[in-house]
Amino acid sequence: MSIDLQELAVGLRGMAALVSGATLDRLRAVAVANWGLRASLKTRGADPQVVFKTAGYDVFEVTHRPSLGDALHANYFSFDPDPVEELILATTNPDLIPLVKRVKMTRNARIRMWGAENVLKGTGFENKVIFQPLDTLLGIQQTKNVAVYIDFENIAISLNEQGYAVNLDELVEAFQRQAKAHGQVVKMAAYAPWGQRGTLPPLVDAVGREVADEAQPRLLRANIEPVYNLPGKNSADMRIAGDISRDSAHDDSPDIYIVASGDRDFKDVINTLRARNKSVILWTVRGTTSKQLANTPDLLIEHVEDFAHLQTHKTFGSSARSATQVEDVEVTSFTPSQWSSVVIQGDVVSSNTNKETFTRTALINQLLEVGAVVSKARGEDLVAQALALGILKTTTGNRIMLDANNPVVEKTRLIRDRIVLRVTNTLSVRGWEYVNYGFLLKGLAMDRELDRPGLNYSDQWRSDWIDCLVRERVLLRELVPHRHNPEDLVPVIKLRPEYKLPPSMPDAPLNSGDGGSEETWAGVTLSELEQMEPDTVDMVSRVVVSVEQFTSFRGFDWCPLGSLHKRLRSFDKGMAFQRAVEYLIENSAAFVQEYPNPQSEFFTKGISLNTKSEICRQILAQRDTFVRALLTLYERNILISEQSIRAMETGLENELALWLSIMQTENVLSEIPGRTGQY
């Protein structure tokens, strides 16, 4: 029972005074127990002996329970000449019944027995003593303690096999609700191979988003402890059985044990609990309970699908698709999931066969190949749910394909393609063998194509997706010695050589790295580039001006490429910086190579300008024209603003916003605080 001991002690004494009509000073309350034994058990909470003393009880020690009645009579009643007007015995044991006939009572005296069960039944005192259940007494509340042990792997797989979508939030809420119906929940634990890819069926939220990676924090928020066990039935069974046996051995262990599983291996655990006078409830999925458990006499069995109100795959898929189409639905983060595996590996199968459609078997085998699922059965479950949610769709000839219009497919492809494009372009432009992990994160942070709700909001999000592509065998992660300290290893990223770029990849000059970039950029004028890629031509101007400012001010021949990118990162839309550098290189307007670093024994990749090239001369001439206009306004004491600059007729009116931005980046101009557009 879950009882506040202080509340019990005070409540019993107060109720005794109330029913007897006696004042508290005339009421004698005695608490009898083997207090030494209680102390040796080291139960949690306050010392019961101290609690009862504080509440006004005489504390009486009896070490031999069979002599309980004799001891009480000898110490409290044998020497008292006055008869007792009201005798109240609060007990759940018949050991105190002998006092009824031994205590001297008045003619109209009443004898009461308070307890959880009527121990007077079958005795000669049944009609002479008033029995009152403790839970009916005013001011005393009692609730049975409940402990819940969930074989989550078993329950999730069983629900999935019976055709139910495993809505994690609904399932967790149902577990809590049903457990509380039996008493005060003191422990809830869910056992599964958490974090083991492909071991559980898809766990989804209300809108069909796969949330297996979020299962543990969601359980913790619901006060359910996620306990890890190795994949496989016996692993969870043994862990749960051991925990139950240990937890139920304590003196203050729960009264009710709920086991959520249908495995027959729990038969011995149930017998152990019953031997310890514990109530046992079994939560299971209809049609998956072992016969040994189902035939256990007096075992209360509750079916999860009855109290969880889960939907089938078919009905859930329809409602989830409808939910994602609601305009005011709350935007949630789009993170890697098992659906990511379906989309990415579906595209791999398509690329390998050069066909948009494929068989279920081909997709399942591919999922098994990359470890996205641990068995064919789990693969079939995953594909079935993907079809129900509209991620996959059926075509003729019993074949399937990815639905390009499905939001999950669209977003997954976008994220994969932007990351792969960033890696391939970086390797091609810089001539590197790999991309530094941190460099890749920074580059993705500035990718404007990923600026969508729920996307690209943190380095953790970007890291999760890079890790996802590594798991899906799109990217390869390695550890290489740090160039400044070879003893330290740093993570780097490559594109797997066997990975075929999917058809959804955007066209880019650097996709192949086979020299196509030379055909794209060589000989292209700035005017032509502006028509092709306006973001890139703006970045070309920024790069040329920034490098020239750096080298002329410091007297250097080159500018560190990493520092330059950091300086211009806020203007790097998509791949603009890399494209700009490549454009300059291909037109001999700039050179990128390793330069001796005066502050280190290692070389540093840097960029230098060919100021005699037509591109550099044109951009620097525009800069000089703009700076002369600024100096003229300054010397004439005219406020520098967009309006005053336009009045100078520099010929740069169409690019005024760009040059104002460049001048601020290079610390030539500074906006007046509180006066937008004035410098």
C-alpha cells in the first residue's frame, strides 16, 4: 500500500477519538511492533517508531509475535482497575483477537476492528466486534503501489504484426493511464535495444513522422525509464525477470506488478511474485500471448490494443497524410529516421537498375545490406508502413516506387543532395582528398537551399544528417592526423567511390570533376556570368576586393583561403563562394595553392590575384570609382547615403546595394547608429 505514515498515525488517532467521543488526553494509543526488526531492514523513509512517537503513541516492543496479545494485556490492562469503554484494534492480523475476551470492558462498551481485510470472519467474534475497512476511515487514504515492466520490443513488434501503427506518443500515454488505474505508479521501465538501428518497427508520431531516435527522451519525459538490452527475445526477458525478482524482494516493494509482454518465459517470474503475495497483471497483444501465460489461473490479462486506441497501418496512413496537409500544423524538426533509409536506399536501387520502379524484395534486400533493418520481417514491416504513409506507392506489375511529391521524400532528397553536392564541389574546387568535418558543417550552415521550416537550424541537425548519410553508405567518414599536430586525429568526410549520384541531384559544374568545369567557366565574362548565376558574380566581386584589400594592406602576396571564406560566409548562398573561386581560377584571375605560413612549420592553402587579368582589372576599377565617389562626398561634407551616391552618377547605380555591402564588409563604410541607410 502507498500510505503516508505520518498521515496514517495522526489519522488513526484522530478517528479513534472521534468515534469513541473521547478527548485526545483521555485516549491512550499504543503502536506495537518488532521495532528492532524494522530498523534492521533499513527501509526507505522516516523511522516508523519516531513517526508514531511524534504522533502521541506509546511505542511498545514485541519481538515474538505469537505472544503479542499476552504482552499487551500484561502491560496495559492487567493492572488497570477501570474497565475500558471503547477498544479499537487496528490490524490486518488475527493475533490481537484474544484481547477481545481478556480486556475488562464496561457493560455498554464497543469493540472495533480496523483493517484492510476482515480477520474476524469465521471466528466467534464476527458478530460481536464492529469491523471497519481502513479505506473508509476519514482522513486516511491508501493506494496500492504499482510497478510496470514493459518488454517494449515485444509489444511494439506484436502490435506491428497485428496490423497496428506504433504511435509512440499514444502508446506511452496509454501505458501511463492504464497503470494509474491500478494505483500509485512508483516505477515504469521500458526494455528494448534502444539506439540499435533496425531492431524495432517504425515508431511514429501523430503526423506519421518516424521518431525512433527520439524514443528515449520521450519516455523519460513521461517518467518511463528506457532500459537498454541487446536485440532478441531472451535478452529482454532475462533482464526484466532479474529486475523484478530483485525489486520485489524488498520489504517496501510495490503491491502490484504489471508485466507488458506475451512471452512464456515470464511464467516463473509470475509464480515468484505470487509467492511474495504480490498481485500480477499482464499486458499483452491479443493473438500473441503464449498459451502458458494465457492458461495461468487467476492472472489478470489486459490487451494493449484495447486501452491504447491505436490505428491500423491503413487508417493511420490516411490520417497522417491529412495531418501534414493542414496549413497551421506546428512545424517540427525534420531529422533522420527509418523513412530516410527507405528514401535513400530506394534511390540506390533505382540508380543500380536505371529504373524508377523496383520490387519490394529488391528494396528489402538493400535495406538489409546497409543494416537499416535486422531481418527480412522488419524490412517487410518498414516497407508496408512506408506504403501506408505514401512514401512509397505501388505501380503496375507488383512493383513500387518513391512518391516524389511526398514531403518526406522531397525533404530527404533535398538534404542528401545538398550535402553530397557540398562534398563533391569542395573536393573538386580545392583538389582535396577529403572534407574536414567542421568545414562541411560550416558550409552547410550557409546553404540557403536548406533554409526551410524544420531544416538546417543547428550544427547538431547538420551533424545528424551527415551521420545518417554515413550509415546509409553514401558518405565515408575517416580519422586522419591533424596537419598541425599529427598525433591528434580529426574526422573527415569523403564520398563513397561506389555510390552513384541519383537523378535528383541538381546539375552543377562540379558534379563530375572530370574537367567539365573548364568548359563551363573558361572565357565567360562577368556580364555573361551575371546572366547565368547572379549570386556567383556578386561573390566574385567580393572575393577580388577582399583579397586585394588584405594583400595590399599587409604587403602579402596571398590571402588564407579559410580566413577569406569565414569573412564572406554570411554572403555565401548555396555554393556561391566555391563557384566564385573556381571561376577566377579557370579564367586565370586567381591562383589557389599551398603557401609557407610564417607562423607555422606547415603550409597554408591561400589565394592570390592576377591583378593584370581583365576580370580583376574590371572589378578593381569599379571599386576605385565607388571609393572616389565616397571621398568626394566626404570632402564636400555631404552625408553619405544611397541617394547622394546616386547623384554622383558613378555608373554603378544598378549595383549600388552590392558595393555598399562590400564597403561595409571591408570596413570602409560604417552605418550611422539609428539612421538606416546613412554612413
